[in-house]
Amino acid sequence: MPVESERGRHVESASAIEFEAPLHSTTRWRFHSVPNATSRWCAVALSVTGVGVIILAAGSFANPASALLFGACPKIREEVVTAPFRVGIGHDTHRLEAGRPLILGGVRIPHDCGAVGHSDADVLLHALIDALVGAAGLGDIGEWFPSDDPVNRDRSSSDMLAHVLSAVRAKGWRLVNADAIVFAERPNLSRHKAEIRETVARLLGVAKGAVNVKAKTGEKVGPLGREEALSAEVVVLLDGEQASGDPKP
């Protein structure tokens, strides 16, 4: 029978010994022993709550802490733990053309050039969408919004983001934060970053503090520096457990 104590939970049977004890508020040790001909060995799992980091080793059950000093035991029972966090990265690049509107993060930016694309060519929201579907294991933006589909002609990227965000939430994921970089030689985006940040946060349904927007130039090098194109990169962190089934694009 399980024995509960201040040190943890101890379960012993003819085939195995299991012990679980808290180290502190976010970490627990989990031991699972497997008898062999000469002694009993235990697997050690260090589980960091909220991160799902697992470290396995082997050692004498008489001194469980010594397990960290030993190599892998071939008889250790394998345990699979699903990490509740997912990280996604997204990237997008668009050519620039004179006379077109420039939209970044759902905000129209005054400029003499704009991005060329099948939709409204919002490079920042496209990178954000790519990061979200990547973190949720839902493919990439091209699978969700093919450029040869007339439905996506001049489509609002804000609408595309809402569609993907709904699918991500349906799988049981919640956005923790998003960190974005826009690469453009011109215009200077410093005075637009606050509005872009607020707009993106509103579109995502999160607090402004959960979104960060940075701007970089191309230092007059390459297509970005020559103002032939602009690009964006976004990293997102999702929290939650996956729901069953995969939403379809």
C-alpha cells in the first residue's frame, strides 16, 4: 500500500519500488526501481512542473540521490511526459513595390512603397501565423492559405490570424507571449511600434505586455538594405494540453 509521509509517497511491491517527493514548489523527484540479480536499481525522473523537463538516470534505491552519478540502466521503465509548453517560430518576406499600401501588424504605415503579396501582404502577421501553427503542430501558413486559392486574394491578414488562432485554441493551447522583429530599411518604425504592439495584442486577445515588437534595418546590405523587400520573424510560446483531433485549414 502507498505510504504517505512528509518526505513523499512510497509504494513497494514484489516487482518494483516507487517513490515520489517534492523538492520545492515546481519540482518533484520520481523514482521507479527494477530488481536485478544483485541489487535493486531505480530510475530517477526530475519533473519541472510547467516545463516537463525529464532527466533519467540509475542508482541504488538505498540512496536515491546517488542515481544522478550513474549511467542509464537498461531495465529502466520508459515514461513519456507531455510538456505543457510549445515554442513556435515564424518567418515571412515580401517584395516591396511603389504605390502599394504598407500594412504591418494590422496597422497601415505611411510610406511610398508597400509589400507585394496574394493577400494584404502583412509580413508581421504572416510570420505570427506561421509561428502559431508551428507551435501547435498545424503545419505552415502556406498550407492554411494557399496563394493559388482565389479566396485568399487581397484577404485581410487579421482575418487569417483570427482563423488560425481559433484552431490553435481548439487544440487546447493558450498564447503566453509573442516576440516579433520587423526588418525594414525604411520607413523608421520607432514611432509606429507602440500602435503595432497594441493592435497585435488586441488581435490575439492578450494583454499588451504579452506582445513585444522590435524593428531592425538592413544596414543598406542585401535586398532589405536596398529596400527591395522587408521581412519579419516571430517567436511564440503556447501553454496548455493538446485536444484530440487536428483542425483542418
